[in-house]
Amino acid sequence: MPRKFLQAAALAALTATPALAAQDAITLGMVLEPPNLDPTGGAAAAIDEVVYANIFEGLTRIAPDGSVIPGLASGWDAEDGGKAYLFHLRPGVTFHDGTAFDAQDVIFSLDRARAPDSTNAQKTLFEGIDKVEAVDPQTVRVTLKAPDGGFPYKMAWGDAVMVDQDSIADIATHPVGTGPFRFGEWAQGDHITLVANDAYWGEKPALTSATFRFIPDPSAAFAAMMAGDLDAFPIYPAPETLAQLQADPRFKVLVGTTEGETILAMNHKNPALADVKVREAIAHALNRKEIIDGAMFGYGTPIGTHFAPHNPDYTDLTELSQFDPERSRALLAEAGVKDLTLRLALPPTPYARRGGEIVAAELRAVGIQTQITNMEWAQWLEQVFKNADYDLTIISHVEPMDIGIYGRKGYYFNYSNPAFNDMMTQLDAATDPAQRSALLKQAQEIIARDYANAFIFQLPKIGVAKAEIQGLWENAPMPANDLSQVRWGE
């Protein structure tokens, strides 16, 4: 379909009356605007919230229940004890520009992701790959440097989606994938519109278009829902208004969980934070209930390590960093720390801004001063995440099963623990589920007892939608707004 026609269709959807649009179009709210639309070249979760399972697809994908299911590969076989994987590609798949998807695109996508000059935010997902080769146009063998029982899971991340060689130069602003929706338009600062892909290889979506509107202010988000300007806000930023929305028959409230570990991250390059006693003191200074009540109006699950409580391998270690300000003061005295002032960088998300004020007050109560800097998202990504120019920051890490970041050299925590790194090496080589579970539990305990960061709460997924809308994810096993099953009911 010509691009000009697609853009016209997108614009028509935007200008249609609510009565006409309600049957096959949807308008969703988002707090943050993505910095670009390339999930293989950016760390912002907002990218995946628009494009994952909508525009782009991977060899495998994450289902709503968090399981790994077939994507562009209809199936796969583990070979040589998990040291190689044979992926069987679906026939008849095309990119949105009409070019066929085959084994060469898999080779291109994975080689690009693991290239020395790759800007992929999760480059470690691909470090274990030795070579990618085509057995035939519909079959790809990925040979690894060592067995990896979790490789199909890694291929389900947004960072591992398949990309189009012919349009790769414009992927950041005009993405071309294989998914059920095509890119329509991007009005910077206002909205992104997707339109249905009539040539989709799988089940056709019920929606003909979807518009993501960017509304960072919680009060504005509430006003937009009440006015009917939005049909849904999948990650709703104003939990203080939920009681009012729940009492309104026009809406339904969906409360689930996410993969988002909300932490007070610490930069171990700061000499004070390199001392485990200081890190432990900070952890004991935080009152999780007070932060959850103040930042999230009671929604959220306390955590004591970097792992999702809904995961079957989770270990409850909250007792290790329970609220104990007297213990904090004693630890700071043992460390010989006086008059400590730390820079606290806060991204624009409401949980960070609201939580930051509470954290600053709790730290002040044990003798640690903070200098708060409120940052826009692009500034946070550049200064904190990329350049590690900060002391403390509050952030939710929403990538699934991402405990491995604590073994990543050069990651913005600047955390290093040989015992943890060894655990990750063993985990990569393990294919037995029981062995993997035991290793994950040990890894959780290592970072909890080392107070690698201060672990606060698991970010809930609080969604609000018009009562007739069906198919939105209740939980978020992946930062995504998968629209493939979304439809209007009666």
C-alpha cells in the first residue's frame, strides 16, 4: 500500500468523530514520548511501548502471561545441549515495505545488534552468539559460544526484533517491521499514529488505527480520560484518582504488575557509595511503605532485591534492608562519614518525582543531604544512563529478567562483584530449570547483601480504559502496549 495513502488513513482516523471511530480506532495515553522508534538502538521503555508486537516482531515473543511463544519463528530446536538453536521461519512474511522476510534478514538483524559499533541498549543479549547462518531461506541456525538455556527468552526482547535492511537508515523516525500495524505519522510532542497492516501474515487486528498521545502531567491525564479524549491509558500516572474512575461506569481499572524494579540506584564510582556500610545505611534509611503510599498512593509491592515478586524464582529479602534509621546512623558513624551530600537525579516519571522528595527527607533524617535535579527524559538518558554523571537516581528497570545488569561492565551503577559475575556465567551455561532457579536465587541474595542499590518496590501496572475496550494487557511482562488483540466490545 502506498505510504501516502497510509498517512491519509492515519489522518482520517484522527479527525473522525468519536461515534465513527469507536468501532475500529483507539486513542491511548502515554506519559513519556519515545526519543526515537528504534527498539534496537535506544534504552527508553517508551519505544517498546509503541512498537513492540505492533510494528516490530522477533523470532520469539513474550505472551501476556510472561511465557515465551513463537514469533516470526514458528518453532525452534535446541542442538548440542543448548549451544545452538535452529529457528524455523514462518513462510510468506513480508516487511511493511513489501520486501520478503527470510533468513538473510535474521542474519542482518542479529549481526547488526552484536556488531562492535552497535548502539543496542541490551548488547549483552547477543554477546553469546558465535555465528548466525542460513540453512535455507526459511531456516536459521544460531551457534553460541557456550550453552544458553535462556536464549529463546533473550530473542523475545524488544532489542532483538527483526529489522528491514532496505529501510534501516530511517528506522528511528519511520520504522518498517513485519507486525500487525504500520507506522502512520509522528507529530513530535503530541502523538504517534499506527495503522493496520492489511498484508499481515497472522491474525489481522480488529483495529484499523491506534494513536498514542503523550500526556506527562497526571492531572492532565485524568482530565483527558474524564473528557473522553482518550480511550485508554495503559500505564496510568494518577493513582490518586482511581477511586473516582472506579466509581464511574464509563471506565474499568486494570491493576496488575510489571517487570519494573523501582530502585534508588547508586553510582559506585562515588567514593562514599563504594563503601558497603554507606550503601547499607541508605537502604535502612528508606521507609518503603511511606514511599509507596506517597509516590504510588499505596499501589506497589516492596522488594529487597532486583527481581520481580511474581516470578516463581523470587526470594523475599526485604528483611535485609528494613526501615531502621538508627541502624543507618550507626553504619554511617562506623564508616566515618559526616556531612555527606549526594546528587539525586530524578527523571520525569511521577513515581520518581514524588518518590524523590520522600527519599530526600528520609535521607536527611539520618544525616545525608541531597541536591535534587529534576531532569527531562533525554537528559536523564544522556547524563545518568549513558555517562553515569550522578550519585543517586530513582528509576524503574522494566526489562524482564534483567538481574544480569549487575554483572555488566561499564553499566551506569559501576557495580562490580566477582562472585556475582561467576553466578551469571554459571547461569548462562545452565539448561536445567532447577539449576537455573537455584542460581537466580543465589544471585538475588548476593546483590541484596552487598546493597548494590536500594531496592524499593515493584512498579504496578495501573491501567484505565473505557469499559467497552477488550484485549489490553493487565500485567506487563514486557514494556509494551500489544494491540494485536485489542478491540471494542458491546
